[in-house]
Amino acid sequence: DIARITQVCVKGLPDDPTFDYLWSHRREYPDDNYFFWLQKFKANIFDPRYTMLVAVHRENSSLSTSPSKTAAIETIIAFALWERNGSSGAAKKRFRGRDTWSNMLNRWLTCVENWSISKNYIRRDANPKHLAEFQKVMDAVHKQYWETLCPENFHLDLLCTHPDWRRRGAGTMLTEWGINHARQECVDVGVESSPMGLSLYERLGFLLIDTKEVQVEDEDEKLLVRVMV
């Protein structure tokens, strides 16, 4: 249910400083914010490197994890987007299992769709200079850590819980999924933490190894990206 995942995202991230820095016009253009997050998740779901894991609430039951396709009676309350990087046998096996003809077709169609959108629409909810600088820093972090220094890894790309369901264990459960899979495959696990997620990752044993600054030239405002493993 990509639509519900996107709803959780736009409800759960606005009180994160990262969200304010990158999408500072989201209140004026909420439809843009929703739409572009939706397109991102569509691309991720059809990419064999990514696993979209969700926590759902069932009436009269506790939290549970399941694949992103859930029954209608279940409500998605949190999600985690995990990326598996590497070229080991375990990584290739995981990719092969997900790279079906249907996924390849949907991935190609989504790529074409997003390319067309980028050429025909201007994203109004974002600060374009901040977004460009942030992407530049994140690409550099990915290349330095998740492709070079720790080439075999489970990388937590995004974690989000709906505000109504925070502090009930959903974020912990979704993060532990990646930690446990990394242990099983004897590979690293990493994340770039926002201020909101820092205490959770520290409690789960992540260690800070680097801090990057995102700052546009001639601006005082900046954003800190904390790299943790």
C-alpha cells in the first residue's frame, strides 16, 4: 500500500529538522510533497536492492512486521526502507530473488515516468538549493561508506513512524530487522541519523563514525548528517 506508506511519511517526518531544511515549502504545497514522496517509493519498491518493511496494527493484537502488501483490515503505522549493498553471493541471491520480469518492467516504467515528471514539473515544496546540496553530500557518504569502506552492508535509507504510534516499539522492530539480517550474512549495518532518530540508534548499538555538514555557500543555515554503524 504505497499510498498509506506515503501518508505515514508526510505525517511522521515534518517535525524532523531535516524535513524543515529540505522541504521548507511543504505547507504551501502539500500535494507536491505527497506526490514526490509517492514517486520515490514507487521507484524503491521495484528496485531489487531495496526492501520496504512495514509495521502494521491489527485490531486486538500487538504490532507485527509484514511485507509492504498488507490486508485491508491492517493499518500501516510505520515503515523502514532498507538497502542491501554489495556483490557477495548472499547479496546476488537476494537481488535475483527480487528481480523478476514484472519488477524489471515496473522499474523501467517508473524510471520513464519519473524522468518525464522531472522534465515537465517543478517541485514547489522543496528548497532546491538545500535539496541539491543535501543530495551531493548523501551521494558522497554513500560512495565513501556504503560502497568503499563497508561495501557489504544493510543500509537504513529511511525510518518513519506515524505520530500517533510513536514510542510503542515499531521503529525498534523495523530497525532490528536489518540488524538481524546483517548479522546472519556477516555484513555491516549502517544509517545516516537525523536528530530524531539518534537516541534510538544509539540504544540499538550504533556508533557515530562521522558527521557531515550540509550547507549552501553564503548561507548560515546548515544541516548535520550523522553517519553510524
